[in-house]
Amino acid sequence: MIMLSNINISCICFTIYLTVRSAEIFGQHTLNGPNRPLEKGFAANLENDRTLSAGTAATHERSSTPDPDKMNLYFLSGLGADKRVFSKLELDDRFAVHYIDWIRPLKKESISDYAGRLVAQIDTTRPFQLVGLSFGGIIASELADIVHPEQIVIISSTPTGVPISKFYQGLTKFLLLSPFAAPFLKSTNSFTYKFFGADTPELKSLLKSILHDTDSKFLKWALVRMGSWKREDKLENLYHIHGTNDKLISIKLVKPDVMIDGAGHLMVYAQAKQISDILNKKLSDNWVTTPNH
């Protein structure tokens, strides 16, 4: 008789849960009467494709009139999210804030190649800094290899690849190939609320809205790329802010420069005042020391 280890039993249970839960969601979307949310979801995905494709043009429009007396800050949000997650931050007027838009990844595109296509949204002729949230922090590190910002600040992210076994990488790819994976990953339930740290009605509403608007193909691509990210060394000009109660990227796996006690993965919104104070000080210190300022 072959003995199953606890880890294999856990994986089997999770796979069963994923399949059953996804089937339930798929069935609800298909059979939900005259509202036909499945068709609405398809239309929403088409609209997301347009938004992702138009990302570069949208950001260039925002930065068409640069202020030479301000330091450019480029923000990268988490998986499929947008600037809504940064909406509660209160940043000093000395910064010119821009939001980098996600674009649709190419088939089998690497993170570094994807980051290279985002460079078009950055004015590299003037000093600038990057702020990356979650997956945006990973992309910020890859961008830094190409465009060399004055400083990078990552929030609820990781400066290096987190070791993941080939078994789990394979399991992730297998699950994401399932036709039921997208509706499951984009659904909101007690499981997703817990791991994102959405513990208030406002945070739950925000998370639900973000997941609903997330492009499914981008989400799958990003999850696979995160699991296989191989960066070994933290960049010298990188500053890391992390919550001690982050369940998506455990504090045990990272060594941040500053920890926010009790904060979860969405602390940039839930603890916006505290994060704002840290950002204003750290970004200002760097701006003051930049040549010609």
C-alpha cells in the first residue's frame, strides 16, 4: 500500500475544492436567468482587453505636461488592479503621480520582456521613482534593470523570488488550465476575503470590484510567472514595506525594511494614512538627494 504524505493529501483536497467551487460558480453564472451574467462577463473581458491595450496611450496622456519642479512617481498596482487601490494615499504636492496601466501579455511572454514593453509609459529623460504593489512590486524590480529609477518602493510584495517546488509550479499550471479556474479566481468568498485581508465592508466591496474587472488571461499569466520568478538578490535602491498579517505573501518569507503591525495584503488602502506617511518621507528623502534638485 502506498502511503500519502500530508502535503499530497492537502493538495488533493485543495484540487477537489477548486473543482467543486469552480463548477458551482460556473453553473450559477450560466443559469442566472434573464440577466445572463456569463454574457456580461464575456463583454466585460472584451472591454478589459481594450483597456489593457490602450494602457500606454492613457498614461502618456496623463504625463503630456510634465512639471520640471516635481519628481515623477510611477505606481504599479497588483494583479489586474488599477489606481483604485491607491485612492486613499495622501502624497506630497512635490510629486507628479502617474499610474502605469497593465497591457495584455503576449503568449509565453516572460516577466522581463513584459516589463520591457511597459517602459513606453515612463518618461526616462527625467529622474523618477517606482512604487509597486504586490505583483506590481515584482514588475518594478524587472523595470529597474531596464530604466534605472532613483528608487523603488514595494508594498505587500517581495524583492526576490519566493522558493516554490516544481510540484507546486506544476500544480499551479494544471489548475490554471482548467476552464473553471477563471470564474473561481475572480470570485469573492470567505476564502478570498481572508487571504486578501478584506475584513470590512469597504474592503470587501473594493476587492469584489477589482476582481470583477480583472482580465482573466492576464491573471492566469501573472500567477504562473510569479510562481517561477527567479530573482535572487534584492536591488540596492529598493525599499520594502510589508504587513505582519499578510496571508498572500507571508512575513516569514520576506525581510522588509519596515513592517506594519497587524496589516494585511490590502494595507495600502486599509492603512493608507500610515503608508502615506512612510512614502512621503522615504520618497522625499530620495528626491532631495537627486542631482539638480
